[in-house]
Amino acid sequence: MVAKQKGELQHTLNGREARHVTAPSGRGRARWYQITGVDGEPYPSVTMVTGSLEKGFLLPWTSKMIREANAAEFGVYAEHGRVLTPTSLNLILDRTKHAAKNYAMKSADRGTRAHEVIESLLGDAEPLHDDDLSPYIEGFKSWQTRFKPEVVATETVVYSDQYGYAGRADVVFRLNGVLYVGDWKTGKGLYPDMAVQASAYAKAIAEMTGEPCKAVIISLGPEAGKEFWAHNEVNVEAAFPGFTGALRAFWALRSKKLFTPTT
């Protein structure tokens, strides 16, 4: 199979318009994509589908965040010799019960800002950025120097007509002639749902282009290693059945035929 050249590949990836649409009636608030030329209902987003996957790490992580927040609050009381009354205890618990959610929102905001700066850097711009992003931008530049990717597209919508889903890929590039989709991560840790999500993007790109596509999770920041980056390739063939299973569950849970009334 002859690999498409950069311009041809960009045209292929951007050849059909895709736009976000509001959720169909009765399906709640979520992200869907209406693909030009595709009749019928819009495609669900990759992240919406993978959101139905069990994330077993979240419960212990949430508990850990709340424990740490409580310890910090109690430490302030102990340091100043203050008496912990039932009222003050309830106030502390009210403040700390959202510790995990607040941390996640802060991390998501940082990730969004980092993505925007990286997209500009890939476009050969040198944007200003907040100081808290410096380790992540340093990690990106170090990764870029190490791998020298040939960037094909950034923040581009990809979709699969075969399976009926769509999503927005962070970056599509070549390494030594091989096509990759990359997913930037600014948090620490690698989790199974990351591989499942990335495999869906890779399979969609392969379907769109007729060319095999690999996937990689690119972690950036202080937790990613001494050079502030980590490059972990995804086993697409092992991960994609997890996505197709999640997609079946996604539609099954929205079926109106789950129950049959008995008269």
C-alpha cells in the first residue's frame, strides 16, 4: 500500500465536514457529530462512548483526595490549638467532599490550555502561556526534538462509517513514514480507557485514509519522567475490541426495547 503524501492525507481527513450537534431528543446532554453525506442519526463521540467504561481507579483516588483534604484542614485546627466542634467538623466535610471534583476540574482546565498552546506550537507559532504550563510545554518540545514528527493534522474530526462513531483527534503525524494518532495527556498515570479511546481514533483514521494507523499516548509534565515526557504506544488490535464492546453497551443502554410489559 502506498502511503498518502501529507497534502493528500490532510485533504482526506478534512474532506467531509463534521459538526457538533445537540443531543437527539431524550438522550440527555452529550456530544454527537453529524457527518456530511451520512443520512440518519448523528454519530456519538468517542469520549461519550468510553465514558460508559468502568473506571475502577476512580473510587480509591477520590477517597485519597478527600482524606488528604481532610488531613490538611484538621492540621490547621491542630496547629492553632482550635477546638473541633460538630459545627466546624460539618463545615470541613462540606468543603472537602468535593476535593476530587475540584482537582479534576483544575486538571482539565490545565489540560485544555496546554492543548491549545501545543496546537499553536505545531503550527510554528510561539504563543505566550501561563507559568504553570511551562513543564508541559518543555516536555512537548523535548518530545518533538526526540521524535521529529511530520505533522499531518491537529484537532481534527475523525469518524468511522463502519462502526458509526466520531471524535476529535489531538494530532495526526508520521514517524519514519508510519501514520500515528497521538493523544496528549497532562495527568499522571496510564489507564485502560486511554488505550481504548486512542484505538478508536486510529481505526477511524485507517478507515478514512485506507492506510494503517498506530496510536500513542504522549504524557507531558513533571510526572511523565525526567525529560517531562513519556511516549507509550497503544496496542490498537488489543484495545479496539474494548471500544466496540463499549459502543454496543452505549446503544443497548439507550434502547427502548429493554423491557416488555406484561398485560
